Amino acid sequence: MKTKRIAIFASGSGSNAENIARYFAGNSAVKVACFISNKKDAYVFERARKSGIPSYYFSAGQFKNTSDVVDFLKKENIDFIVLAGFLLKIPENILQAFPQAIINIHPALLPEFGGKGMYGDRVHEAVLAAGRKQSGITIHYVNENYDEGEIIFQAACNISPNDTASDVAAKVHTLEYEYFPKIIEKTLNLLF
Ligand code: GRF
């Protein structure tokens, strides 16, 4: 069977990107072909270097106004795109080139606490401000609106009364590391 090639898009630290790359290392069915970032100095580049994953920078302007990213993904024979802490909206040309083949992870239980501007600690602060007793992760297909594509998987964690946003972030990250690679694998098996 043909190896499925994944590109992981990340704007920041990239701990999920690294975790996913580690999970699939040595797997002949799935290859993490590259990390892509829209931030030149993102820590994900350091993780790419350590993990031996090729990594590439494309500016926000290239994403929005050119076909550079799609051309690159096609040249690299990418089958599937994973957004892991990627903060730019995915433009129409990429959505069209990869139908049902782009997924995102959101650090809360959608449909609540999603949408534009809802990323990082802002999400966890909003969850705490709303007095929620639980948060979690949502893995979903990507469409033209932030955090609105079809939900593939959710998992929840409990919030304790004294939890801070960083406590919630840590619990959410634990869920992300555990489930995101497995759900990617499952989704690939269903699609291809
Ligand atoms: C994760 O919590 C992810 O859900 C969100 O951004 C965070 C990225 O963390 N979309 P990292 O860069 O993978 O460490």
C-alpha cells in the first residue's frame, strides 16, 4: 500500500507536531513528510531539527495571496494536512486542493469556546470564566470557518476549583498527546 504523507502546520511551540512525528516514526503506512509554519522564529523549527523532519516557512502573504503552499504540497505528494496550533485561516485554494483531508485540534470542547481569536490560554481563561467543570479537546475537519468543520473526536478532562489556565492547558495537552496521533491514524484509514 502507498505510504500516506502528512504535512503538519504549526505556528508556535509545536509539541503536538513533535509528538505526532514520534508516534509515526518507523511506520511504513504513514510518514510525517514535513512541518510548515507561518512564523519564522517558531519553536517548531527547533523541534523539526531535533526530530529530523524537514521544515519550511511560508509567510502569511504566501498563504493568503499565492499558490506557493499548494504548489509545494503537491510537489511533496502530501495526502493529508494536520493543523496543530496553526493560527492562520486556511485559504480556499488549500481547502479545495485537499477536500476532507485537513484536520485541526482545538483545545476545548467545541462548539463552545471556538472561533476567531480563541487560541492558547484565551481558550482556557474563557472556559474558567464560564465556570465550566470540564474542558477537553476537539479534533475536527477544517472548513472555511474557524473551528466549525465536522467533529471527528472529543475527549474531556475535569477542572478542579483552583485550576488556573495553565493547569487546564496541561490537562488538555495530556489529552492531545494521547489521542491526536491515534485519531489521525484512524481518520487516514477511513479516508484512504
Ligand atoms: C494546542 O493546545 C492545540 O490544541 C492548539 O494550540 C496548542 C498548540 O500547542 N490549537 P503545541 O504548539 O502543539 O505545543
